[in-house]
Amino acid sequence: MTTDATTQPTGTQPTTTSPTTTAPTDTDHRARADRPASSVAARVDDVSKVYGRGETAVVALAHVSLDILAGEFTAIMGPSGSGKSTLMHCAAGLDDVTRGRVFLGDIELTALSEKDLTRTRRDHVGFVFQSFNLIPTLTAQENILLPLAIAGRRPDQAWYDQVIDTIGLRDRLDHRPSELSGGQQQRVACARALVSRPEVIFADEPTGNLDSTSGSEVLGFLRRSVDDFGQTIVMVTHDPNAASWTDRVVFLADGVVVGELRNPTPDAVLARMRSLDGHHPAPGALPGGPAPRTTSRPGTTGEEA
Ligand code: ADP
């Protein structure tokens, strides 16, 4: 059985792509297929999420199983309301699940107390949000170091310098967010997520508030974080160009994983998204039984079902 209910339609060459970001050039990509096999950085195992009860209950996720491999840049895509944000929030331990289990590395988040979950998130997870979420009264540098300060940890100076040089904002470190452009603010937010060396960075529409040039700068920085530092990143996006910066795109429709693409191009992602617009699952709560795990296979290229 396959989880992929969609196949890429033939003869539907997209004439337009989303203007939000531009696609990467060839040199932006590393030879991803040559990478060694890596471990699972995050996992959701037969996870369902139901909001509300009774007749007003909404099934946001239904029996979703997904492995996120360490050192990969993964995009979560799907139509509005398909469960992308819910999946990200559940995988990051920001929201509880109705059933199923969630792991960060070997740690089962769904088995932790609230206190341990908060600590685990703080120490092992980085977040980048669409709206930057910087503290307006703090400088860029203070914002970047805030999570470490809260955790009572000191920054590794060499690593901090490397991150700052990579985001290219050394001359703006004393500026407050209001003195920075949107793209610069988001790069500060990325540095804040990266500086604690989290096991996974979850990014929710990180280019959603940016123009195409700034969005591409942020995506380029995220891409380099994966290629140069081995960072694991999961990004929710609706933008095919943004998704084409990743190694792997996982598609959701109506709370179910319906397929994935490896080494995505904007046109391939757009074609798949178009085919998803007509996706209608069987009616009823928590449709079907547990779906097969969607597992990333390093070294493969092209489309996977
Ligand atoms: P996406 O991110 O793909 O747009 P969401 O994960 O935000 O989708 O939402 C998935 C479904 O769950 C939608 O039908 C949405 O209306 C519903 N939903 C999301 N959050 C809540 C909530 N807090 N209460 C009730 N329903 C919700």
C-alpha cells in the first residue's frame, strides 16, 4: 500500500510559480545524493490530532507517521487547512496529540511531564516564525543570545562567530529589530534558533512576510545551515519556490500524508500541489487505519511515492 494518492499530472507544465521567493540556483545545492545515511532526528508515530469534541470535532491529523532525518531540510506542504501547522506543533512538542507518539531523537516527547517537555524544547529545539518574534527592546545580538541566557548557558564563541558571519549581520548586531529590514530580522531569528545547536529547527512559513529577495536570503541561510553545519530543519511553507530549497517535500491533504518529493523543483512541487487541490478523503473521523510510515531515504533522487 502506498500513502501517495497523488501522481504528478502529465502535460500540465506550470506557467507561473509563487512570487514569494525565488528558486535556488544549481550552486545553492550540494550533491545531496552523496550524503551518508543519517539518523532519525524527529518522528511522529501514528499521530492523530482532533480539535474539539462531538459534532464540532475537527480531525486535523489522522494516523500520521513520519520520520525526519538528521541533517536534512524537509518541507511540509499542503493546501490551507491540511494540517501543516498542527503537524509542526505536534512534532515540536508545542501541542499535545490526541493519539500516537512523538519523538525527538530518542526522547519520547509524548511521555514527558509538562516541565520536562518545556526543558527539552528549550534545550533541543529551535523555532523560526513567520512574524520573526524578536523582542523589540533588545538588540539583534541580545535577541540571538536570549535563549541561551534563559537556559543559563554561555555561547560557544567560535560557533557564535561562525553563525554571525554566515547570516552576514555583524555590523547590525547593536541594532534593535525596528532598525532592521524584515529580511534582516528573520536572519536574526534564524541565528537565534541556530546558536544553541538544536537537534531540530522548526520553521513556520519563515518567508511568508518577506519579499522575494529577502526570502531567498533567508532560505539560502537555512540551506547553508544544513549543508555546512549539518543542521536538521523542518519548514512549513505554501510556496513551491521555498520548498525547492529543501531536500524533501512531504505533502499533506486533509490531515493525511499523501506523498513526498525528493530533490524538489518548483515546477514539480507546483504540479503536485495542483493535484492535491482535488484531493478529497473518505468522510468520517480518523479515516483509515494507521498509515505506513513515510521514511526518507538518503541517496535517492526524484520522486518517491
Ligand atoms: P494548515 O497549517 O495546513 O493550514 P492547520 O494545521 O492550521 O492547517 O489546521 C488543520 C485543521 O485543524 C483545519 O481544519 C483547522 O481549521 C483546524 N484547527 C487548527 N487549529 C485549531 C484549533 N485550535 N481549534 C479548532 N480547529 C483547529
